[in-house]
Amino acid sequence: MNQNHKMNSCYGILHPEIIKISQLTSTICQRTITSPEIEQLAKFCLKMAVTYLRILERRGLRIRETQDESEFQGIASDCIADLFIHDKDGNLIYFQRYFSSRLENNPTEEDMFLALRQLITKQVQQHLTKLYAQRDPEGAKLIRNVRLTANRFNELQLNKDVTGEYISISNPDLQGNIKIYRPDYAELQNVFSLIFRANISIDKLVYQVLAELSAHFECDIEASIFDLVKLIRQFRAAVEKMETVQTTFDPLIVQKELELKKKLDKIILSLNKKIAEKYVAKNKLNLDQGIAISKALKDMSNDALSGERLDENFTYLQKHWNLLTREEYFNSIRKIFEYFVRQFKDEVKKSIINNSE
């Protein structure tokens, strides 16, 4: 396999024109890069980020909120945006810092491709960490706790590659056996069913699962942190379901829920009036945009009433705003929408407190 083909197949990218990364990065560091060259690099980085996001989604990570293919482009754009921040003279300062020392060693084109791929992978992982923390605070907390487990046991360590993030265990009793095995989801699930208890701490659970697998396969084990978190949530949910006591029909509870619904409806009507008078009438929003915000708030109201965990703000609005991208959301509408979301949540909290008295 020749070098160019090998380079382009690292991410499964088949590019009709071989991009000379070493040449582009050299012009960046020499501060002579042109606008067309920046555009060429941006398109290539975007394609790498999209490809990596697709790989992660095929592995089971929840990347997109919808089935819209264009969502990959929006998320990938957010991932690499910081790389193209420039100073007042138009210099790409992030790329300059990253590549200047690497160019001193006369790297090959493949070396530079791998360095760029590593950079894009890091940017995507960092952005997804922030994104998941917004979408799912509970899941982000579980991920942090699983990572912290590696600090509490000498035999454990964290590893990353383009397929994801892993926690591994080294078995000192297996001298000379350097084999590392990655158990699949079903194998992890089987061990969870043996070890999981409602009151077990996350660090003990993760350690015992890895130790059990290491003993069974007689080798070092490297498990996906994503799979571990998914299983922790699955088993916790099962325990909670078993512990839930079926309550009998209570007319007083039904009456309170009806009263709460009326209050939530009044909140939505009040916010709709404000949207119409202060934003649509004053041309800060057009009519379709105002309706989209109103419908998104109504969806939030329904979820709050049913006890559902609220989704990310963008997700609610995108459902009713045709072709809304994350870039457009953050640049033009986020402040307005989140103002109404805060007002809605504040009023909901007051209503729930008053309803429980």
C-alpha cells in the first residue's frame, strides 16, 4: 500500500484530491497561508470530524438528536470551530502552536496526517464531553465517576483511541501474558448480573467487574467506559422499577395534577403573549419563529407535567423550527429562547411548590 493511500484510508476517507497537510501546516506556521488554502484545510478537517462522529455513532454513542444526516455537519463544525480562531493579523494561532514543533523534525506526509487526525479526535471528544454534560448531566456524572475509579486502584488505568475511551485492569499474576481483551456489551452484562447490588459504589463495581473478567479470560481487560455507564444506568433503573410500589387510584392526587396542568397552561399563555407583543410585534422574531418557540415551550410543559426529564433546549426548538442548525441556534436565537426557558422553569417551580402545599 503506498503512503498516500494508507494515509487516506486511516479514517476510511477517500479524497479525490490528496491534500498536502505538511505544505498547508508549513504555510500556517510561516504565516503565509491564503484564504483558499484555509478553506481547503477547513473542509478536510470537517470531513475528518464527520467521519469520526459516524464511527462513534456506529459504536452505539448517541451523537445526533434526530436521524437528519446534516446534524453530523453541525456537530462537527462545532467540534473544530476553535481550531480556526485567528488573531488580528489572520494567523491560525491554534494550528501554529500545535504544528510548529512537529515541523522541525521533517515529518512525512503520513506523520502529519496522523498528527492532524489526533488533533481532530481530541477536539471531537472534548466537544462531545461538553455536549453530553448539557444533554445528560446524570450521564456525565457517571462518566466522571467511572474515570475516577482508575485513580483509586493501582491496577487500573484509562486509555483512549479513535474508537472511544476505555478503562483497563492489569493482572500482576499473569506474568508474561501481554494479551489485552476487550469484552463486548453482552459479556459485560453477564458479569454485571453477578456483581451488581443496589448499594454498591461505582468504583467497587467497576473494579470487581474488570477483575472478574480478567480472571475468567486470564488476561488484561480493557472495557468501554460508554458500555459500563450504559449498564450502570440499566441495572439501576431495573432496581428502581422493582422497588417502586404500585399505588392505588387517589382522587386527590388526580385533582392536584389537573390543577397543576391548568397552572402550566396559564404560564404558556402568558409567555405566548410576551412572545407576540415584545418580539413578533417589534420584528425581533418573525411569526414562524415565534410559533416555533411557543410550541417548544408547550412541549417542555407537557414533559414537566408527566415527570419526564427535560431534553436539551436546542432539541425542543429544532423540532418546530425547520432546518435549524446548531450554528444558527447559538448565533442568533439561543439568548432569546433561553430567556423564555428560564422564565418557564421559574414559573413551573413556583407552581409545583404551591401545588404541594
